[in-house]
Amino acid sequence: MKRTIIWINGAFGSGKTSVADLLVRNLQDSMVFDPEEIGPLVRKYRQEIFGVLVDSGLTLCHYVLHVEEAELRRRIHGHEI
């Protein structure tokens, strides 16, 4: 089976964690890696990192979650940002 990296982006409250949890439950041998702590490094060297991954035979899928402003406001109401 070919290895795949699914990269999920989106605003706070857009559902990234929920989508990742669903994927882990439904994709055999999958795992979640949250790059929050190394995010600046990934952003700085993104092209190089993902180029090496793709060159090694991995499939890279990038998805950006979009949520309308009113829905985001509803989801984060009461959360301290």
C-alpha cells in the first residue's frame, strides 16, 4: 500500500481535529501528527520538506477547511483566543 500524507489546514475552529480524528478511525495504520510546535520550521522549509517526501514515493494531499465567519464565531464563542 502506498503511503500518503494528508495535510489539513484551516482556521481555529474550522474542524481540523475532527476531520483528523475521523481519518484516523477510518484509515488503517494511520496516525495524527500535529506540527504546532514546529510550524514555523515547516513553513520556512515547506518546499524542501514536501519535495523530499514526494520524491521518496509518498503521496501528499493538502486540504484547507473553509468555514463561514458566522459559523466560526458560533464555534469559538466563549473560548479565549
